[in-house]
Amino acid sequence: MVSKIYIMSMKDSKLTLSKASHFLNIHPKTLQKMDRDGRLKAFRTKTNRRYYLKSQLQKIKDKIDKERDVKFLYNILKLVKKYYY
């Protein structure tokens, strides 16, 4: 029987730590910390190097982008309130 993780990795592209950090626009150390904390589990190569699945990172990127949009809109509303009310 083929494991679910193996099937996912066959269909999905793998990204190194450096490429994953560029994809998310965050520092590589942040990704390493997220792995240690268990917030974003990295897969490991035979030589114990981290790699991530692009679909896994896309979910995180969507959350990050949504948070950035909310913060941006909140700041715009504060400016509008400050100058117009």
C-alpha cells in the first residue's frame, strides 16, 4: 500500500528551505522555528535537510496574505477616521 504522504509528494513539487522562504517572503530562520514549534512540519531528506511541499506552503501563504490584507485595511480605516472625523 502506498502512503498518503508519498502520493502527495509525487504530485507536488518540493521546495528547499531557501526556495520555501522566498515563496512565503519570510526569513529561512522563521521557517526553521516554525518547524521546531510544530506549526509547519518540514519533510526531511536522507541527509536530514528540510524540504516543503508547495501545496503545504500555498495554504500558509494564503493565511499570511489574508492577515496582511486585514492589517492593511485596518490601517486604512484608522487613517480615514483620523482625517475625516
